[in-house]
Amino acid sequence: MSASRSPLLLRGARALLGESFSLSDPLDVAIDGGRIAAIGPAGSLPAQATTILLERRLLAPGMVNGHFHSHEHFQRGRHENLPLELWMHNVRPVRPVPLTPRDAYLRTMIGAIECLRSGATTVVDDLTLGAAIDRPLLDAVFQAYEDAGVRALVGFAMMDRAVIDNFPYVDACADAETLARLRALPRPSPEAFHGLVRELARSRHPQSNRVGVLVSCSAPQRCTEGFLRASRRLADDLDLPVITHVQETRMQVVTGQSFYGHTMVEHLHAVGFLKDKTTLIHGVWLNPREIELLARAGTTVQHNPWSNLMLGSGVAPVRELLRSGVNVGMGTDGMSSTVTANMLTTVGSAAALSKLRGEDADWLSAREALSIATAGGARAFGFGDRLGRIEVGAIADLCAWRLDTIAFTPLADPVRQLVYGERGAGLDMVLVDGEPVMRDGRLVRVDEGALLDEISSAVERLAPEFALAEASVTDIHRVMRAVLARCAAQPLAADTYPARL
């Protein structure tokens, strides 16, 4: 990816080494071609043309934000206290908000900046394209990630069923006129979706490009069986990672039973969808039989604890997943529901929320949570041991945290203090692919202040459009409240792990 880049030396930092994050004495890290070329005691490696002094810094691997939605970034802070099945229609409204390519660029920059500022060097953007594929708008999204310097994998939330038909009991809960109108809303064809991914994979494969693509099937209940199978073949043909939302809420377990006669995880298994480099996003409501299927298939679960908390979806059975050998990654989810793409908020909440499950204190530690957010994310998206760790040969996506800040004073356990106490204020330097994208706490590739001013102006201009878009979901909200009530009365399998108190 970066073979022509000049060598770089990081001198004098303490580092969290390997997947266990053992704290080193001060050391030197040599970087060449975007990879960690050598590690030695401080002062032992020869200086390079670029040598960065990092005394009193903690060097940590960059985190992988394994799930968010850039199409929500302009809606940060607009909603609160809505369950998923009501909230989601505000970000996929009946009346779309018209955007220019520059708007899309600015919107994407919000997430790129916040992720970098909270120690995430990789983002996975599950982008909803809306009624049609707008290539200038999509090009602007890619350009934003290129300019910011973050590593990004972009998918397109593909589906081939009308949104209203993603839910059970709608025919009994809505009148025929409303259903006909909602079913007639435009969306890209399956052929258009798959053609877009196939075309982009030629120039934006994530194994050879810092900003790349992956395959995203929005969720099994949003896709016909034929579309799921075709998307699986597409990913296999192109050797791309796959993501899909699965069993985020109790209602989605009921939906699986209604649509397929078994759960969505079992449906994905039956159609051959579960494989490695495949990620089920959320996985909050699971049972032991499903977890065993995931473990055998090598499928990842992407844990989004802060989002699940904000939407009232529940607490995922992360310990049970890890104990069964399931790889787990971590993501922030979208800003409309979470208000933030801060990965440290997500990692801290993952460790803290695990303490609500079980009585034997077999909870996630700070080290486990940070490992999920680094090495777990790397494995999920096909990087294996080449990303998310500080080892010779690993990709140099790294963060240097100031140890002379309040979060690390007094210094007892730097991993616990990073996970539970730091939220980004002490981040001093970020490297992506061996290139500095932040120095001395400032982003070096973009003018952050100018971008924030332009973003504020763009959102102010678009505010009336967002108000109209949110008003357009009144009918579907009325239908969904009736559907939610019906689903709440349906029982779940007795061995489903309880996700709510």
C-alpha cells in the first residue's frame, strides 16, 4: 500500500505490545513502507530522515470502528428515546434530503475526524445510498476519506425489499393505500447494487487500497433469499468482507420466526451466508445454538454497546460469544442514535455494560475490550494479524497518547486508564499506513476549523429539509407502533440470552 513512503522512526515511547498489550519500557519503533520494520530499546535504532520524539507518550494500536453510517452524521443530536424500529425511519425517510456532492463530503468528514480524534484509524461505513446511486455524491464520500487520511471500508446497505416489508404483521397494521405508497418508493435495483460493488472493487479493494469497499447486505429481513445468495457469491468472487445487521432487537428475533420459521442467524446459515470475513452487526439477542453456528463458520459479531444502550436494544452476550470462540469486533454505530463516533466511549461502555450480565464477575476487562476494538476488528475484515497490534511486520496504524495528562495521572494501569478515563483529549499523534495524520494534537491533512465552520453552515441551510424529511415518516411510525405492540406479545425461545434487565 505504501512501498514508496520514506522510512520513519518513533523514538522513546512506551508501547502496548502484541494482542495482550504488555507495557514496554521506552523503545524505538522503525516504520518502512507503511509497516513496522523494527522495535528496539530507546536509542538503539538508527535515526531516520523523519524521527519523531515520543517521550512520555503511550503508543497503542489504532482502533477499528467496525460499524457506523456516514449518512447519519448531519443528524447528530436530533433524536432521543426512540426504539430502533421507530428511530430508523428518521434516517431513511420517505422524503429524502437533497444533498450536493460537497454536502456529502462534509458529512463524511464529521465521522472521519471524530474517529481519528478518539484513536480509531480504521472506519467501516455502511452507507445508505437512498433512492438511486448518485456517483458524484459517492465519489465525494471516498474523497473525504482519502483527504482525512483514515483507513476506510465503505459498503452500501444493499437490500431488495421495500422498507415497509422488513417487518412482520404490516398487512394487518396498515391500510392498503399506505402500504401501496410505501412499497412504491424507489430504490436501486439488485443489479445496480452488485454492479457498483464489482466496478469499485477493481480500483478500491481493501487489501490494496487504504480507502476501499466491502459487501453490505443491510439485514436478512431486508433481502430476499436470492439476493442474499447473490451477494454472498459476489463477495466470494471478489474476496471482499461482508457485513449485515442481525438480531439487534427483540422484535428482530420475532421477525425471523415470522418470516422463516426460525431465527435470522439460522436463516443465514441455511442459505450459506455465514463464513469468515463475514460480520453480523449487533447480535444482541442470541441463543447458544446460534452462537455455535457462528463459531463453526468463523463469523464475527460486531458489538455496538453504546448504540444498543441508546436505542434500548439490550446488552449483547459478549462473554458467551468469546467463550465459544466467536471473533468479536466493535463499532460506534450512527450518530443519529448515538450522538457520537467516539470509539473510546464505545470501548469503555463495552467493558462497563458487561458488568450487568452474570453474577460471577466474569466480565469484560479493559484489555479484552481494547483487544476487541483492535485485533478483533482487524480479523473481522480480513487483515488477520497484520493490523491492530504493535509487532514487527504489522501495518503501522498507531496512536500516541500523552502520559502527562489527568487521565493517566497517577499512572497505575495505562490500558484501564485509556479505556475508562480517556476520551481523546490526550491524543497527541496518529499514524495511518505509516503516515502521520495528526501531530501535536492537530490534524495535518485537513483544515479542521474551516471544515467545522463549513459543516455548521451546510446543516443550517439544510435544516428545513431535515424537518420535512422527519415529518414524512408520520404514517410509517403509526404502522410501526402497531407492529411493535404485536411483536412484544410474541414469545422467544426459552434459551435466548436475556438482553435487558
